[in-house]
Amino acid sequence: MGSAQAHLLTSHIPVVGSGFCLLLFVLGMIMHSTRVQRIGLFFIFLTALFALWAYLTGPAAAAVVSASDPAAADLIATHREAAVTSFVLMVATGVVSFLGLLHRRHDRRLPNWYNLVVTLLLIICFTLMVGTAGMGVRISHRWLYPAENPTQEITPSPASIDSVGAPSVDADSAAR
């Protein structure tokens, strides 16, 4: 797996993970369950580690995309700026959750202000992660689909459509 593929794979985890952690942590607060909250804090910390991995694979992915599509430079720069903010806040939230896990080692309840801070950080993290991912989606992913002519659109010819109306795959079109 190349570095660009690693970035695509790992960059989904902080986006989905921050939303999942937010739901899990809030559910723990609603249920008054320190166990669910502790699991939520662990997943927040884990999500922050994946955010680090996604952030570190970003420059190599940018290099691959820039080589295949020089016009994407502005989109990459915008995505990178948003990624820095998202990454820093996710890591800060991970550190706060780790401190909460240390505090909870003795099965003490966390103060309400701490739960509020973690919840607000997660809401902001999730919002920023979704925005950063949205910027990343706009970047061309042509490098994923190498072809002789990357600008050529593939449209099925009438002869390649079977009797059901679905495109049929033959050896010639599969080779393109």
C-alpha cells in the first residue's frame, strides 16, 4: 500500500471516530455510566492516535496528487490548513481524555465541568474533521485509477449493454 492510499484509509477513522466517540461519551453521561464514559475516553484517545497517523501520511499523499494533477495545489493547501487545525484540536482532545482515564483509574467520577469540556471539544473536533474531509474529497483522486488517458471518460457503447440493460464487461473494455 502506498502512502497516498494509507492517507485515504487512515483519514476516514478520525472523522467517523470523533462522531462515534461523541455519541458514546454523551450516551455514558445520559446513562450516568462511568464505564461507558471510560470506554468513550479510551476511544477518544485511540481516535487521536489515528488522527496523528492520518496527519503524518498527508505530505506524501499531497506529493502523489501534485505529481498527477498540478492544478490541485490550491485545494491541497486549503485541505492542509484545515487538517492542521483539526489535528491539533483532536490531539488536544486525546490528551484531555487520557488525563481523564488516569483520573478514573481509581474509579472516581469525573467532575461535570470535565464532561462538558470533553463534549464541547468533541463537537468542535467532529465539525472540523467533517469540514477537512469535505475539502479532501474535492482533491482529484485520478492517481487511484491509472489509465492510458486519464481524461477519457468511460461510457458503455450500445453493443456492450446486455439484455437486462446493465453494462456487460468484456476483455477489451476491462483492459482500458
